[in-house]
Amino acid sequence: MAKTGFFDSDPTAIAKAKELKLEMKKLLSNIEEEDGLSVQTIDQLQEALSAFRQATTMRKMEKSSSLEMLETAVSFPDEFRCPLSNELMRDPVVLASGQTYDKLFIQRWLSSGNRTCPKTEQVLPHTALTPNVLIRDMISKWCKTVGLETTNLYESKKAVTRSDREVFNSLLCKVSSSNIQDQRSAAKELRLLTKKGTEFRALFGESSEGITRLVSPLLLNRDEDLEEDVITTLLNISIHDDSNKKLVCENPNVIPLLIDALTRGTVATRSNAAAAIFTLSALDSNKALIGKSGILKPLIDLLEEGNPLAIKDAAAAIFTLCIAHENRSRAVKDGAVRVLGKKISEGLYVDELLALLAMLVTHWKAVEELGELGGVSWLLEITRESECKRNKENAIVILHTICFSDRTKWKEIREEESSHGTITRLAREGTSRAQRKANGILDRLRKAMHLTHTA
């Protein structure tokens, strides 16, 4: 593809603009000296203004590397377009559904509490985002072809101004003061500022001192409104980038305060604390640090209480933490299987909780507990009756693990297959993963029958 031309610098246009400025200054000087404006002077001034406007516009076009200018000039390939913003992607990332989105827009979608893929409407087993390096490289190459500066394309964060810094320091002084009213008002303002834009999140990311001063009032006082605003501000700061996630998580005061908020806070505070843990645990190095802190137990307790406002945040936090294998044994030990089994058997939040259970069942103790809880019966019921392919898949994944770990459950699975043909039907009509697991179970049952007859 040929270059568009108007992204290239033009020294001639710059010189022309300077020349027109001087000409207009002369004309204005003549106007001041003349008693009245002549028609000739007015015409000359209009021509000079028109020429100067055109030259200035061209200079802006030449320097511009905005997406708006690019979209006007050149149409870009559809695979580079974010399904949410309908614009050229700046930072393409892959969602658990396999779809690619611009990071800024999919983060906004997830931060609003959505747990489905916007394009496919598939319930997400987790909300971790993976950089799509291939698409990003393709976009970079295409941008170079059309003359777009990729540095400007990817540097979309707003610069921090001196005014921002002054406001930030003033609010930190208030929130860390001894006056409870100042603490409350400053915490509320910081919550709003870190929600609205990136500038104040970036300021918190400059050093751990800002985080320490933000949380300092909670170390001395227990105030519900103050706690909710501080915890929510921590959530907002953590959303910013991986550097902020690391800084927040490694502050020695943060995790204990999040545990306290989960245990004793209001429903809104507990929900936001769970959301903060979910966000922080997206960073792999944080998963182990958070997991060994004892935070899984209060998250599981929050899940068990079943408040609609908090249960999805709690489940998402547990799921993301348990991507790290060492946290799965902690979750099982803290009673996650019993809580998940009870909720799923009651038909509550089956989509989210079944995905979490499918992850935990890789631990032998989880299989044992599920057998004791009568999990095979309601897992077979989901496999047979659910209209959601993802739920069927997760149910058969769990059943597959049980089948290969506990032969005492073969009889119940065989009876289900004889009465309803559930496993065979899923082996034909399920997702590719579900088909593999269903065929694995059928193969296991056939071998077991063959051994019985042989014996």
C-alpha cells in the first residue's frame, strides 16, 4: 500500500506559514496607520488569513497521527478493528473466549461487572487478558506502511499535569491527617478521580508512599464510609497496569486490610475488596503472595453467603487465584468444594461456579469431597438437561476426573447412560473438549465391563 503523503513533514509549508504571518503583521500595521480601511487592504487581509488557515491546517495534518485522521484517509483491515469501540486497536488482547479486543475497552466492559464475551456472549471461565502479540505486530507493520507513528498510537495515557500533582498531594495530606472529616472527603475525592481517568492512577504508581498514606487511616480507625472509599480506590489504582498491581500488592498494609474488609466490611466494601483481589491476582507474581495470606477463606465465606452484589466478584477472585496450582489445595482445604457443590446443586450461579469447580477438581481431595456430597447425580443432571454447552462441558470434565479417580461412581454413571444415553449424546453433540471427555468416560466404562465379563 502506498503512503498517504500528508503524514510526512513539509519544510516548505512551514516556511510558507511563517511568511504569511509576517505579511499579516504588515497589513495590521497598515490598518493602524490608515484613517479608514481601503477595499484593497481588506481583500489582502482576507487572502492572507485564508492562506494562513490553509497552511496551518496542512501542518496539523502533516504532524497528526491520530486515529481519526487515519480513518478518514485510509480504511484499515477489519481484523484490526476492536468489536467494542469499532476503532483501530491500540493494545490488542485476547479474552478467554478467544476473541481479540482493545485492552482499554474490554477492561471497561469487565470492570462494569460483565462476565461474558461481548461478541459471542459466552460466559467466561476467567477474565485474564493475554496480549495478542501477532495482531499487534501486524498493526504496527500496517501503520508503518501508511505512515502512522506507532509510538503515538500506543501511548494513549494522558500526561500528568502540575495541577494534577498538586491536587494529588493535597488529598494525600488530608486522607492521612488526624481529622476524620478530612479523611472521608479526601478518600471520596480520590475514589472519584481514580475512577474517571488514568492520571491519578499513574500518580499512585510512582511510589509505594502514596499507597501507604491512602490506607493509613484504616490502620487506626474503623469507619464504614471511609473504608469503602479507600478499598474502592485501591481497586481503581490496581486496574491501571501491572506495575500498579505489583506496587499495591507488595505494600505490607494492603492485603491485611483487604482481608479485614472481606470479613467485617459492608456488602459494597466486601464486593469491591473481592474485585480488587481479582484484579491484583491477574499478575502471576501476585497469585502466590495473595494465596498464602489466608485470603481464600474469607472469599469462600463471601461466596457462601450468596449476596448477589458480591458473589460473582468472589468467584472471579477465587478462580483467578486458583490458576496457580498451589492455591487450589488451599481453596479445597478452606471448604470451597462444599460451598460450590451446595450452590450448584441449588441452581445458583451455575455458569461461574461450575467453571471454578472444574478447575478445583484436579485436586484429589476435591474428588473425594464431591463423592461424599453426592455430586455425581447433579453433575449428570446438568449434563443431561442444561441448554448451555459450556455448562455441559464443565460438568463432563468434572465427571471424567471422578470416573478416572473413583471406581465406586461407575455404577451411577453407567445407569445414567443406560437410561438416557447422556454421555453418548454429548460425545456426538458437545463441544470438542466435551466430546473428548465423554468418549473417555465411555471408553473407561467399556473396559470396565469387559474386565468384569472376563473375570
